Amino acid sequence: MGGEVVQDWQKAVASTLEWWRDAGVDMLVEDDVRDWLARTPPPVPAVTSETAVAAPVAEALPDTLEAFVEWRMSDAAPEAGWHMPRFAPTGPIDAEWVFVTDVPEAEDSEMLMSGPAGRLLDKMLAAIGSSRESVHLLPLAWARPMTGRIAPDEEARLIELARHHLSLLRPQKLFLLGQSASRVLAETAGNSLTNPIRLVNHFEAKTAAVASYHPRFLLERPAAKSEAWKHLLLLSRGTAE
């Protein structure tokens, strides 16, 4: 019975070799014996002068406010490919208060927040004895995305640019409107909007910051207006917990 097994094995091997020969394989690929079951590490690409040149280099952003705003309105800015109108920040560059919003409103035509959300913001400012002319209003995205929201893969870059902008403004008081704007600071990102005022030193100055609700949210949820009013008073008084 053992002889029959050997004979069957020999026939199977001969049949396999014949099949490979008919397929055109008449020689070994390598002269050396290879362990086909062994794991081999992936090849490491050689570093050449071309790959070294292609390595990413940190972008140098304009270091003056005027030059940076000009760059943000140029074809080099992230929003250039959105094919939507762009809106520059408004208000004095030396304003004590800086408000950060996420995107221009659908109703905006000549300036930021010129529709219902903007009118509510004007009322909020009037309640603390201020006005649009005395505060600096800065958007994360200088053009409105087609969806009306900043895409997750674009948010990090826009926040980076907003932080650079704020470092040129050196605000004393920073009011962040909505969840996207709250992520400008690590201290307010992801936290409840009921959190108290934060004192930070990220922008070459001591800045008191509060994350609050966006006026468009307050239009949909009027019950939250009282909480937003507390946030305004908190930043206006400049007291921190």
C-alpha cells in the first residue's frame, strides 16, 4: 500500500511540472533556494537628491497684518478654489474685543454677518455698550462653503490661519461664536459652552477668552440667549474662575 502512495505522489509532481512547462515556465526565477513562507520586510526606498527636495517645507506666513490679509484674499489662500465670494474681517485692528465666527452667512453680500445673525450680534453688542464699529470680527473661512459648514479636512488649516491672524491682532478679549470657532483654542475646544472664561497667552498678549453660542443658533433656540448674555457679561467684566 505504501508503494501505491509513492507512485501517486510521483504522478502528481510530474503532472504539475508538465503543466508549468506547457505554460512556458522552463527555468527557476532565482538560482538560490528561497523560503517562500518566510516574511520579508518591505523595501526601503532610497533617499535621493530629488526626494530630499520634494520633502514638505513649513510655509512661512506673512508677518504683518496688512500682508496677511492680502494673502488671505489671494489665489494662494485655501478658499481660492471654492469659487465663492470672500469676506475680509471687519473692525479696527487694535480693537479690544475680537469675535471669531465660522463662515460667512448665506445672506451676507457686502460684509460679514449682514443678515439676521448679524443684526442679533449688533443687539448683543449694544447690550454691553459696544458696537460693530468697535470690535474686530474674524471668520475662520473667508468664503462660505457650498454646504454652509467647514469640512473636517479643511478645518485644521483654517484654524491654524486664524491663530496666526490673532497673533497679529493681539486681542485682549476673544469671543468665540459656536463650536468650530471654539476650537481655535485648546482651552475651549470640545468643552461645554457653559465653561467659564479662560486666560491664555497664545497671541503675544494676555487674552481673556470665552466660547459661546453662535447668533444663528440663538435664532433657532431663543432659550439659549440668556446663557449667551451671561457669557458676554463674563468677558466684559474680565473675571476668570
